[in-house]
Amino acid sequence: MSQPIQNDRIARFAEKIGAEAETVDELCQRVTGGETLVEVCKEWDLPYSRIASWLEADADRWAAYERALKLRSDAWVAETVSISDGARAELIEHTRKDGTTIVVPVLPDHQRDRLRVDARFRAAAKYDRARFGGEGEAPARPVKPIAEIALLEVARRQAWVFEKAKRILQGREQPREPRLLEGKAETVVDPAPEIPDDGEI
């Protein structure tokens, strides 16, 4: 980047942050309207990282930006209703090889509509998790670290495993077969290969 271009960017960046209220208001309006921060920075011809760092440096500026993203989330969710309703079939004229013309309906792409709806819900959940983020998801099962299990409990479990193995080896208890959907588990043992007796050991 040449020095004049860099100086011009620095001057425009200083101008934007100097008019803080107007810059934040314009940015939030454009984000609410559907533009991303990257797109706005590109249109301003300013580095995205500079504007993002400037927003994060102040709690009020960042809160305003987050409110704009939440409002955009509302718009995304509202769009899913019209997408789910689906577009009407479009009628086009098609000319056959024999020269006759017929009207053919072109149906909407339902798989594409489903992807568009899913993408909007995912984006909305990212920016407004309290309202759109995974209320129906099952909570993760808590896992207790092994360090928190008492040594006596560990010893009890090991003793139970050893006792069960001892009963199986002594024939007092049969090992459980693996559970299958149908039938029983079978173990196939290949016969030992025959060794020819040539009289030598």
C-alpha cells in the first residue's frame, strides 16, 4: 500500500471515530438492514479490524452494535415464515419439437428453501441465544472427574469386577452374550491347520 493511500485511510478513520455518534448510528442502521460489519467497512474503505477494535474498546458502542445484531435476528426469523410458505409455481411456455407450445409449471426448490430457513435460524441463535438459541436441546450429562471419586468406591468397583471374573473362570457363572437384534451371538473358530507327520521332530 502506498503512503498516500495509507494516509488517506488514516484520515478517514480519524474522521469516522471523531464523529462517534453519527458513525455508530449509521453502522447500526446498516447492520439492522442486513449488511455485515465487513461489508460496511469495505464500503467505507477502512480496515475491518480497526473498526471492530474501536467498537470493542467502548462498552456503549459494543452494546449498540449487539442490539443491532439482535434486531437483525428478528428480521431473519420473520423471513423464515415467507420462505416456508413457499413461492408459487411459475408458469412458463415451452415449445415442443413439433412446434406446439405448452404451459409448464416450474415448482420452487424446497430443499433450497429448507436450507435458507435453517441458515437464518442458526444465525439468529448466534446473535440472540436467549430467544433463539437451542431451548429444545437436551442439557449435556454431567461427567464426574475420576479425581472426585472416593478411593473406597474405586476399590469396591474393582473388587466387584475381579469377583465376577473369578466366578466365570470357576464355572459358577456364565458370561453374558452380547445383545443382538435377532438371534444369538456365535463364535466361529477356525480349525487348526494339520501338520504333516514326516517322522521328524
